[in-house]
Amino acid sequence: APLAWGDAAGAAAVGKADLILGSDLLYREEFHEPLYRTLLDLSHPDSLIAMAYERRRGTLEDSFFDRAQAGFRVEAVALPFQEDNDVQVRLLRPLPS
């Protein structure tokens, strides 16, 4: 069954993940908080989350990663082809408890 963002019970049923990959997840601001909560619920101290997105509205994407810094170390990845487009990749790692 699909996991609804923000569904803590559903995330608990899925369990913790070592690697979470996401693409084009940041285009609707009203989903940022449920996405953040779900990433927290699915991750453990050694999890790695990789998120790729096309930078469309800089403040929209930046607001998610600003929020994510409350629970994750956020790192931008330099891509060799970035000069040709606005594709961005960020890595998130849970902060120590």
C-alpha cells in the first residue's frame, strides 16, 4: 500500500530505511511538513536520503531544506552538468539525537 506523507503509523509499519531516494518532491509547499515528518519517521542514525529536484522557485525549495536542518544535516552535491540546467541534488543525514 502507498505510504501517505505524514502518516506516522504507516511509516512505522514500513520500518526504517538505510537509503531513501526522492525526485521532484518539493513543488507544493503544503506537502513540505508531511514530507519532512515522513523522512524523520523512515530514517535511522545511519540513513542517507538523496533528493533531486529542478530548481523552479528557489525560495520554495530553500524553505524545505531550511526546515529539514532541524533534523538533518543537509549537503548540496555539485554536479558537473549543473551549468546546463537547474537540477539540484541534496543529501540529508539524520542529526544525532
